[in-house]
Amino acid sequence: MIQSGISAKRRPEYVHTGDCRMVSGRSKPATKAQVMETLQNTAARACEICRADSALGLLDL
């Protein structure tokens, strides 16, 4: 899941696993490729609760 911010630009803010308790209504389903691209090319971070980056095998981006 990719969570967008609340600003008018709705930039990606966090990446979550699908079952994370921190997922908000601003989150949308995403593929592994989309998550990788988001983490590498934006200021978005992996959620500190569910550690989506670790769940996908992405330890250091």
C-alpha cells in the first residue's frame, strides 16, 4: 500500500504492507515494482510499524 500525504499535491508519504494497522484512507494498493520505485525515487518512507521494505526484501534503498 502507498499512502499519500494530505497536501493538495498528494505526494507519496509512506509505504505499508496490506495488513498494517497504520494504513489510512489515503492509501492505495501497489505492486512490488511500484513500491520499489516509490521508495527509491520519492521522499516516501517505509512504515516503522509494519516495515514494508523488510517484508519485500528491500533492506537498503
